[in-house]
Amino acid sequence: MHLRRARDHIDRHYTEPLDLEAVAAVAGISKYHFQRLFTAAYGLSPAAHLSQRRVERAQDLLRATNLTVTEVCHAVGFSSLGSFSSRFREIVGETPKEFQRRWAETGAPHVPGCWVFMWGLAERRSPGSAIQEKPADPSGS
């Protein structure tokens, strides 16, 4: 089985909408068999693993950027602020706003949100859609 390949797929594509059938296809098995094997191997369901990964990334963004909680929610792949806040609190033990406020009090510098989004857009480009560098002008102008 290719459970690790499917888990790596979840970890790489956490910002995208992922469904069980698509991730199971990466492993090459049925979604029901995949669900059972993944949970047995990693101790979390694929959906719980995806949520945990998204919350981990959200923690990074809340600590290091000046993005709002809503911007972070959408940047890590949640479509609902309520679901994001509930899941965040369940995993971390405090709301995203409390977490962000606590880290802001340390006085650490923040990366501007525009840089985060520029970097994120480059990361999500498919290999075939990468922007090609213009070849150097042979005339030197």
C-alpha cells in the first residue's frame, strides 16, 4: 500500500479541497479500505490528519505574519471561519485570536501578509504553469 504517498499528498496539498476518494486514489485503493488502513497506521483519520496539518500551518502564520484570523483560515484551506476556530481550539486549546494575541505580545517581527500570499501563490502553481524566465537579450539591451 502507498499510505505514505497519500499522507504526503495531504501534507503538500493541505490548502486545497481534498476528498477521501481523491486521496485514496493516490494510494491506489478504495476509499473505505484507505480510511481503515490510514487510521490504523497513523492513529488519525485522513480528515483529522488534514485538519491537524491545516491547524499546524495556521499556527505558523498566526505567529509570524500580520494576517487576520480570517485570512489565515482561508490560506490554510478552511472554508468556514467557525469550523476553523472550533478545530483550532480543539487542537491548540485556545482560539486563533487568543493564540495570535499571545504571540504578538512577545514582540517578534511579523512578515507582511502580501509576502506570504505571493510566496503561497508560487507554491501552488502546477509544474506545467510555472512562469518561465525570459531568455537574456543577446544584444545586451
